Amino acid sequence: MPTIRPSSDLRNGYNEISEFCHKHREPVYLTKNGVGDLAVMSIETYEMLVGKFELYHMLEKSLREIEQGDGISLDEAFDKIESRLADDAV
């Protein structure tokens, strides 16, 4: 169940909202004049969501490439990964 609070709580209860966001790792939804306006979350939660979005985007792109016959074999993929890891280690 989402946590919904009036936007005035951001000014008057910032520390409480911040603590909630960090503790529960979920956003707090703020309303303005009774209507949804903003979602506030910790930086860690935001970065996790952005990371998931980027991963899903890359997976979707890869699936499209495979469907178009542009993919590479699993062995080739692992060879490329191992090569990059070896280059980074140098």
C-alpha cells in the first residue's frame, strides 16, 4: 500500500519522510490540493530503479537483435566478456 502524504509534510516533516524512504526503500507520494503531485524516494532506491530500467532496456534490445538474426552465440558473448574483464584488469 503506497504511503500518501500532503506536500506540506515535505516541509514540516522532512526528516520523517526521509527516514521512511530509507528504511522501507519505497517512495512516498505527495499530494497538492488533494491531487497526486510528486513521488519522493531515497537516492539508493532511485538508482536501483534506474539500473533496472537500463537492464530491461538492454535485454529488450538484445531480444530484438536475436529476433532479427543479429545475435551472437553464448560462447562468443562469454569470450567478449572475458576479454573486457582481462583488459580492465591490466
